[in-house]
Amino acid sequence: MPLNFASGPVRVRVPATSANLGPGFDALGLALGLHDDVAAEVTSDGVRVAVTGQGAGELPADDRHLVVRAMRATFDALGGQPAGLAVECVNRIPQARGLGSSSAAIVAGVLLARALVDDGAERLDDAALLRLAADIEGHPDNVAPCLLGGFTVAWTEPTGARAVSLAPAAGVSPMVFVPDERGLTATARAALPASVPHADAALTAGRAALLVHALTAEPALLLPATEDRLHQHYRAEGMPATYALVTALREAGVAAVVSGAGPTVLALTDPGADFEPGTGWQVWRLPVDGSGAQVSRGRLGHAERDPVAAGRMS
């Protein structure tokens, strides 16, 4: 059946995310209270993208933009393409820092495209939407918390990605240490060996299982639960300042990990006012986002258009 496109704009708010959380490589993720706002509408021709905030002047303003690429993939899955698109992005999630900016763009794109089709939710349900977003991203650990919110466990079956969302315990207190320099997921993955010692894999599997309990029920166990021998130390040479900060925090008793592929550091417990990360770090306390991506009708309002309105961005 041909698609009927919505006549007005739709908008979506998508949270930042932190993946892996130490031992949960490519499986565990957490949604954080820092958001991008994106709006889109169908037009008569062409593609126009306006970007404010993070990435302004750097990101492409045409079909190459990741939001548009995700929208195109979703329209294909729905059964057709619109004549044109106008997209407005207000970005607060730092680019290439390990806080899920790419996953936020992908999730925004798939949700916007579905919402712009009158029967989009019937053609592409939430489970299929997660599978599509994970296919575009390559793995589900960031797109799952961005879509679902909270603390997520994601996995891939022969039919595609699946995930569950769990509510973190009240004692979980996320803080991110964001450096000026950027990192690339592909570079970080290239540093990983083809195999690891069995003992390291076994220890990390046990810590990942413990982390589910620690995050949802007993935060006092977060320090041992975030121990990892699967990926972080292999990446240390490529981001020495990140690894040094993780080490310093953990030696101070703080459950700290590399956020995603880095170079941002995530602390799940409060290091206290006396802890000094040193120069070159922006430090933000970010609550857990329990709702995930939110779609609504209409254009972006004044608050959404403010690059600093939904987080401690400077």
C-alpha cells in the first residue's frame, strides 16, 4: 500500500547514553539526562538540515546527515520515500565522546520517519524499530537505552536485536567526565584483540551478571561489579588520559568506567567534592533518563531550540 505522509511536523527528544558500563561489552547501556531535540516534516522536494549546538558547521546538511540516513532506511522499511524533507537538529550530546551521539541521531531518525507516516506504528512496531536502529548502528547497546530509557540489557538473536529496560536503584548517581578531544568507535574497536584469556572472559561475565544486581538493587556493589578485563585496558594506549582517570577514580573507591568507546569517563557513584580530575575535563552530573525517546507533534519550541536548555552544556 502507498504511504500517506503526515501533513505537519513531528519532533523527538532523544537522550544521551553510556554503553558497556565496564563488563557489559556490547550488551549493557544507560540512558542519561542530556538530550538532543530533532524535528522533521515532509516537503515537496529536496532535503534541508539545520543544526544548532554540538556539530553545528561540521555535520552535513543534506542526505548524508545521519538523522536523514536513518529516516531514509526507515521509509524504505515502511514502503516508500517522501518527495522531500526538512530537518532541524538542536544537539547537546557531545559528538564522538562515547555518549551515544550517533545512536541518538539514528533513534531520532527512525522514530521521526515512523511518526511521519500515518499508519507507521502498524507497519513498524517497537520491536521492529529496535531491530532496524540496531542494524543501522551495528550493535544494540546504545540504541536500546536511547529508545527505552533506564538501564538496558540488549542482545541479538537470529531475527535481530532485542532489549529489556530495568529501573536503576536510587543510589545510582551518574557523573560524566568529558574531555575536549574526540574518539572514534572504529579506532577503539580496532585496538581489541581477536581473543582474550579464558580467565579474563570468565571474570568479566561474572562481573556483568553482578552489575545487573548492583545497578538495580544494591549500588554498594558497583565498584566490584564494574571491573572489566574484556576491553578497557586494551584501549588504554589510545586514550591514556581516560584510562588514568578511570584508574584514579577506582582507586578512590568510585565505580568508574570508560563510557562507550570513550574518551568520556562515567562514574556511577559520587566521587565527592574533594576529588579533582585534573585539567581538561568538563564534569556533569546527569540523572538517569527513565523514559527514553519521546515523540510529539509540532515544531520545536523555544526551550528545545536552546542548545543549553536540556543539560549542562557550555
